[in-house]
Amino acid sequence: FLLSASPSCFLFLSVSQLAAAAAPAAATAAATAAATATATATAMAADNAQEEKGRAGRHDEGKAALESVTDFVEDAEITTDAAKVTSKMNELTAEMKKKSEEKVRRHKELMAVTVKPEDVEFVAKEMEVDSTVADMRLRENAGDLTATLRAMIN
């Protein structure tokens, strides 16, 4: 093994021999590791695919069950809601008509009350409001100046 007496050459030969001896073992270990990794990856992929398939199946079953329940409820709600909406619309229309009639009646009553123009001017000036507001407030209080001023202050 010794071609020369120098330590560097001896070391060089020893490293070469070790590398030559280790190369086949390293190649075999690398090939074994690669094969193991490939087998593991394939097994994991198969497990994941099977798990996804199981999840998808359960999801599809649940979705189908939910759709059947939802369809029934939606059909029932539509027919009931249409009747409820029509009924409620009729109630609201009648209520609005009643309020409108009451408002017209009240306005006629207020217009029947006589107010003095000087009272309207006084209320408008003292309370710093428009003359139409002063007129309506006086009419609401039956033309009584004192009651109108008290109502506007409070």
C-alpha cells in the first residue's frame, strides 16, 4: 500500500481506497432510500386519496339529505308566505286608508277653528316659528293664545 514514504501520499491512498470501498455501499444505500421514499409517498398518496374519497362520499350523502329537506321546506314556505303576504298587504292598505281618513277629518276640524291673525303674528314672532306653524298650533289649542304658548314652551 505504501508507494512512497511521505505521509500525504499514504493518506491520499487511504482516502482513495475508502472512497472506492464506500462508493458501492453509498449507491446501494441511496437506491434503498429512494425506493423507500417512493414507496412511502405512494402509500401516503393512496391513503390520502382513499380518505378524500370517503370524505367526498359522506359530504355528498349529507348534501343530498339536506337538499331533500330544504326543497320540502322551501315549497311549504312559498305557499304559506304568499298567503301571509297577501293578508298582511290587505291589513296595511286598510290601516293606511284609515290613517289617511283620520288625517283628513282632523284637518277639517282644525280648519273649522277660527284664529285671530294678530295671535298668529304674535306666536310666530315670540316663538320664532313660521306663520303656518303658529296658525296650526293655535288651531290645535282651539285658538287659545295662552294654551298655545304654554304647549310650545313645554
